[in-house]
Amino acid sequence: MLIAGERVEGSGHSIDVVNPATEEVVAAVKSASESEVDAAVEAARRAFKTWKKTPAPERGEMLHALSDWIGEHTESLAEILTREGGKPLVENRDEMGWSASCLDFYAEMGRIERGRIVPSGEAGQLNLVVKEPHGVVAAIVPWNYPILLLMWKLAPALAAGNTVVVKPSPYTPLSTLELAEGMADIFPPGVVNVVPGAADTGRALVANPGVALIAFTGSVDTGKQVAHAAADRLAKVHLELGGKDAFIVCDDVDVALAARGAAWAAYLNSGQVCTSAERFYVLPQVYDDFVDAFVDQASGIVVGDPMHESTDMGPLVRAVQREAVEAQLSSARAAGARVVFGGERPSDTGFFLTPAVLVDVDDSMDVMSKETFGPVAPIAKVSSLEEAIRRTNDSPYGLGANVYTQRLDYMLTAMEEIEAGTVWFNDPLTDNEAAPFGGFKSSGSGRELGVEGLDDFRQTKHIHIDSKLDAKAWWYPYAEYVRHQAEFGTAPG
Ligand code: NAD
């Protein structure tokens, strides 16, 4: 744990951190008890008094320092992430690069503006819109990108002048605890606190009245619980939730290239990305060729030890995650789908599953309608782009969507009609920290990254200044006010 600048062990229950590739326990982490969560929030409240007044350039310097620290510790952090989460080392190194870049972006963004001036309604007046921090932010994150998704909250929250209490996932606390070593040396005590633990620790944090804003990334079900608990005390919530991203392949594409991009979008991090492509809608002219090319891609994927540089896909994070994916595969099979490749356990040890390709699927199947979060690509033939878009939108989710085409008319139709927070054309899953990320519909509320991602960690205050000390005509007595209106026909101004 990290509370008020002190690195201490929690006194709550112990959590085994399991290497998903070997099923070995790599560490046991003591979770934060309820009273330790309260102490962390109290430390953050105390630190807020000074941090919110710390000049933005100084806050920016510290965010840059954390970025540098991550840069210097990329290899060790990536190895820890691989051991606790199973994501290939290559991908975890990328996660460190993106995390550092997010910190650098908000280090500068936080210095640019903190509001605007609105033209006033009267001479001699000034109307200011001032952006202020909320106070203590609870940052609750999942296991699939433990450091990156934390940075998407931590960097803008700190740049805006908030202080933070972080709760990592119980599957992947080690990388965040390692990061806490760097944060403890960079930030003043209490500005960032870390409380490891499972759902009980998260619930204690959400319920703490000292937390002003809960920034949560995770599943829709947990997001609903967080929103309910926050509603009890009208705490602000920021939700980044699950998805069921569609991937549309149009009839004008280079099929081999589209299949290569599609396979990466489906199987990156074993399909455990919130914006993994989880259902494919392919126009009839290219459908057969696309399925063949996709199977070629899937069969070339190297599944194995995520520590090896040449491994493309590691295990799923836990046995229970793999079982949930397998359950979707079997129910799809029972309903008539054909698995044309993969979907098998390649070894007795580790939570591995080979990349699966399904055809003869329809949207009534769970594999086409519910979040899978595993390496499964169900491919459906559609008659037109319009049908593909209709089926894309016929979902409670709206996180992201991909379209492969170079036809401008297709692009314009898709960008206008698709109901999703991000629509990628020909470059799946590429984020840009200067552009916002978040979900439509059940996929969340609020945005991370970009200007929007800073604004979501600030609240808005209107300042109305009248430099003159004069009596206003619309004050009491109204008899005078009415006389004035009768004489001039308007309210006095
Ligand atoms: P999860 O919802 O199970 O857990 C997320 C976090 O919430 C964990 O730290 C967990 O310990 C904590 N938690 C659990 N119950 C809680 C409660 N009642 N109160 C407070 N905290 C609680 O999600 P997960 O399995 O860790 O992650 C996978 C999910 O996250 C998927 O649905 C995925 O789509 C989603 N996700 C979304 C985004 C996004 O940006 N939209 C990014 C990554 C992952």
C-alpha cells in the first residue's frame, strides 16, 4: 500500500497473485482494510489543500518525472505485468510507452487553461468560467491494462489539481505497487495513495464520503454497482465499461490486409481489450475470401509463453475467464455455429486458448451479443453496409467500432450512423491521447484522454463580477421597477 507517502503492508485479507501462463502463485498481497481505505482517503483530503494550489508547471514537472521513471523502469514493469496478467512482454512494453506518453500529454495540458471568459451582459462586468478540481478522486481499474488505464485517470486528475486513491485489480496489483515506489519519491505525501484489494476494498472506497469523484473502469455489471452506491450519496461517477465492438469489412478492400488487421483487433491481449473486435460483419462480395484469409491469420498466431519475444498471444487472465469464453463457444455451437479454427486448450498448464474463428453465426447467440473478452472471432455475412451498421447499432453497447473501406461514401455513412465512442477506419484500436475515448450507451459515461479527459476531472464554477457598486433597477421596490417598464417598455438595464 501507499498511504500518505508511507509504503506499508495492508492488514486485510491476503490475495494470491497467479501467473496465468504457469498457474503458479507469484506473490501474496495483503489487501487494504476498510480503516486503511479511510486513512488513504483522509491522507488524500489533507494533501488536496496544498496540491490544488500547487502551480500547474510544478504539477506538470512531477507528471513528467513519473513519465521518465516509467521510461527507466519499462523492462521491469513490463516483466511484472506479464507475470501477473499474462499479456505478452512485447505488448506490456508498449503499455509502458503509452502510459509515459499520457503523463507527458497531461503535464502540458494542465498548464494551458483553466476556464474561459464569457462576454458579459453589462459594461463594467466580468464573467469567468473557472475550472476547479473535485477533491479526492477514487481511481478503480481492471487487470487488462493495469498501468495504462490508471494513467488515463491519474494524469488528468493530478494535472487538474485533484488528489487520488488508486485501487488496482486483485489480479494485477504488483505492477501498480511497483509504480507506487516511483510515485512515493515524486509526489508529496498523500497526493497519490494506493490501496490494493478486491471488490470489498473497492466498495469501501466508493462508500467513503471523502471521495468526491469515482473514476471507474471495468465491466458493465460492476459499473452499475458503483453507480448505485455513488447515487446513495450523490457522488460523481465516471464510467468506462465493456463493449461488443463490431468490425465491418466492405467490398472494396484488400482482403488479405483487412484480415491481418482484423485478426490483430480480435486477438490482441487474447481478446481481453475493452475495444477488442468481437463480431465481424462482412459484405457478400468478399465474405468467402475474408474467412479464408482470417483463418490463415489465426493459424499463424504463436500462442505460448508470454515472456518470449516471438509469442503473439499469451493465456487468458484466469481459469474462470477461459471457462466463460468456452461457454460462449459451446452455446454458439449448440445453436448451429461452426468453429472453423481454434477454440482449444493447447496445453494442460496455463489458461491458454487457441484463437477461435466461427462462422454460421447470428445475432441471437451470446457470442454475437454479449461481451466475450476472449480470443473469439465470429464472422457473419451481411447483404450491405446498411445491414452491417444496423446490426452494429442493435446492441446495448457502444464503445468502439471498426470499418475497413477506402470508399468515401461508405466512410461518411459509417461515421455518421455508427453509435459508438470511437470509430476506426483501417487502423483498428489505435488511441491518440489528444483525442477522447469512451462509450455510448451502456459502455460508459464521460470521456478519458483529450481535452475532454481533463475536463471530466474538473468542475465548473461561474464567477460574475460587477466592478460598479450601484443599485440595480430590478431590485425592490417593484412599484418603481414597474413604473420604469411602463415608461421605457423594457426592463431597465
Ligand atoms: P471488474 O468490473 O470485475 O473489476 C474492475 C475493478 O473494479 C477491479 O479493480 C475490481 O476489484 C473492482 N470492483 C469489483 N467490484 C467492485 C465494487 N462493487 N465496487 C467497487 N469496485 C469494485 O472488471 P475486470 O474483470 O477487472 O475488467 C474487465 C472489464 O473491464 C471488461 O468488461 C472490459 O470491457 C472492461 N474494460 C473497459 C475499459 C474501457 O475503457 N471502457 C477498459 C478496459 C476494460
